[in-house]
Amino acid sequence: MNKTKVYPYIPNSVPAVKAAMLAATGAASVDEFYADIPAALRLPRPLNLPAPMLSEARLKRHVQGLLARNTHCGEVLSFLGGGCYQHHVPALCDEINGRSEFLTAYAGEPYDDHGRFQALWEYCSMMGELLNLDVVSVPTYDGHQAAATACCMAARHTGRRQVLVAANVNPDKRSHMQTYGRSEIEFIEVAFDAASGLVDRVDLQAKLGPQVAAFYVDIPNYFGGIDEGAALAKLVQDAGALLVVGVDPSSLGVLTPPGDYGAAIVCGDIQPLGMHMSYGGGHGGFIASRDDEALVLQYPSRLFGIAPTSVPGQYGFGDVAYHRTSFDKRENGNEFVGTAAALWGITAGVYLASMGPQGMVELGEGILRRVAYARQQLASVPGLRLAHAGTAHFKEFVLDFNASGLSVAQINAALRQRGIFGGHDLSAAFPALGQSALYAFTELHSQADIDALVTALRELLTQ
């Protein structure tokens, strides 16, 4: 890099500013400043980058050209899911979360940020009603982080090190849980039944023991299958462990909330509640439980409450049990809490307020009808088999292409030529399923959309 060059988009690239910063730290050079980083981790040469664009207009044109190469799901018919879903986003959600007092509110305090605190308290209250639980955290970074933190909470609460994790959990989520919790937790996988796609209860019971803090399972699972939560809860509770359930909040208008069948901690991702897919999503995680003080004290993230003020009829909104957090205890906190997704919590609150209880019921029922119709129609396509055919599903299910003689990659490539995004290829993450793909259906899919997919697959598999 030319050290005399000033780059308009790189902070502190002015040589005099660099020199002043080095002088303040007592380092003679940039290399000396980074001396604590092992040499093996440092790149000993300049990055292989093109010449800088010092013209804002040229840079804007270049970036627009890169973005134009994307094809988003609003331009084609998409059946992608697996953790990020194409739901309808009411215009009200974008209108409210674009307001300056919310869009720019990162980490204000009660005395300067009443609006955001109340909005998040309202979000937590509506999530509590949807989940039928007392305590709901402000949003974590995403649902994967919520699951990882929920497992850490269970381990701290029970004083045990082992956490069992269902093998039919999203593989990316399992990876994140392992990465985040491995210093404190031993994660042990529990198999799923090949025929049903649901948890293998025999394997679960065999692995439950006195060192197990919790069993983590998603209901619905990654394949869209709906497990019998009460039966799992009994096995787990009989072993003195906690049941931790990940749930898709868009399913709770039609499925029993996990807390009602014995889950001690419930978590998930609020992306289906008013967030656009945005090339991977706006995401935010939630964690919820009963108002058990010992368990509540294991939450690392902020909890918002309401309290009366000195003025009758007026209320304030702020932190509950602040001493739990790393904001107060710093390195002695339960876990370090960094960037949250407060804006998405406000968005989800707007979505839930606009939908209301009946709207969530209608959303869930509409998705169930679309899934039932899609399964019925796809079952008649030669060379195609419904995996886990005897299991009830919500929003998504697995299509088995092993008898077709084609790979999922070939099928998806052919579907793209027809303006259709096919399902997630499961052949790498779940090799036992062979050439199988995960297809998702939401309230945005019409009967004509499903028929178009069925027709395209029939043509591909019978030609």
C-alpha cells in the first residue's frame, strides 16, 4: 500500500493521523503495533487488490454492477428455506423500522432513549404472549446465537457439562453452537429416525445421564417435521435435565408453544416476523422461559421491564436484573454480550401487533394447507419420493430424488433455467439422505406457484 495515499473510504489513512495514533500508543511503526499477533497469522505482503477508485461516481457504478449480478427471490419463484424464509412483510414494518429514532438507535440509555426501550418492551410482551412464557430477552444477533446461549444457560443452571443436540437440527446452527459453547460444554449428537426424520427416542434415552444439562431440539425440525414434544420432555425431565426447544415463531398460531409441553428454555429466530430475506436475512434471536429466578439470572442479555414513575399514570421502561450482564460485571458476566438486533425486535413487534392472535392463526393454517397440497401433488411425480412421508410437517419438507438418476445439483440447475429456485441440497450435510433437497412453502406461494413447480419437476424427471 502506498503509505502517502489518502483513501477516502478508509478511516485514519492520513499519514499525520497515523503518526499521531502510533505516538499515542508508544509504537514506532504499524508492524510494532501489531507485534503481539503471531507472524503466521499476518499477511507479509500487500493484498492483491485492484487500483483504488477515488471517484465516488465510479465506485458507485462499480458496486451497482456487482449488485446487478444478483437474482433475488422477488424476481423468480423460490422454494428456498432452511432458516431464512420468504414471508410477506407488511409495509408498516418497513415504515416504522425506517424511522430515525429507531434506525439509528444502537445502545441508548433510559434517560435518552425512552422510545426504543418501550418499543422493545412491547415486542418482548407480545413474544411472551405468543410463546405463553413470562420472560423474553431482547434480540440476540440471530437464532443460531440464541440456541448457543440457551445451551450455555442450561449448563450454568444445572452445573452439568454435557448437552445433547438432535442431529436433525440445522447443520449451520449445530456448528455455531459447537463453536460458541465448546469451551464450557461437551456437545453430544442424538440420532434421528431415518423413516420419520424425528428424534430417535431410544438413542436419546441411552445418552441421557447424570452429566447431561439439557437436550436441544427444534420443533419443527430442520426437515419441517413436528416431533412429539411432550414425550421428549418426559424423557429429559426424568433424567433431571432441561429441555431446550428451538421454534419457528410463525408456527405458533397452529402449534402448541414449547413451554406448554415442558420446555424449560425456548429460543428461535424472528426473521419470519416482518423481515425481508435480504440475501441471507435480517435475523434476530429470542430466548424465553418461565419466571424462575434461578434460571432468569442465567440470561446474559438485557431484559426489559416496566415500572411506575413518580408521576401517577406514567411509566418508565428499563433493564431488569442488570447485574447479570457483562455491561455491569464486565469480564465476570454470564457471557459477553455484544451487538444485538434491537431494530429487528422492534420490527417483529410491529409485525405481531399488525397480525394479532387471529392473524397468526391464519398464517399458520395457510402454510399448513400449502404444505399439504404440495406434498399431495409432488407425491405423484415419477422418480420423486416424499421423505418422511408419515410425519406431519410445517413450512418445509424433504424431497428424495435418489430414484431419478439425477443429482439435486443437476435438478436445481435445470429449475433455474425455468426461473425457479429449487430446494436446499442436503447431500453434503446429510449424506445418509443421498440426493435429497429441502423445499419450503409460505403464505406467498399460490396454488399456481406450486403447480408450476410440480410441472417443472415432472418434465425434468420424465424426459
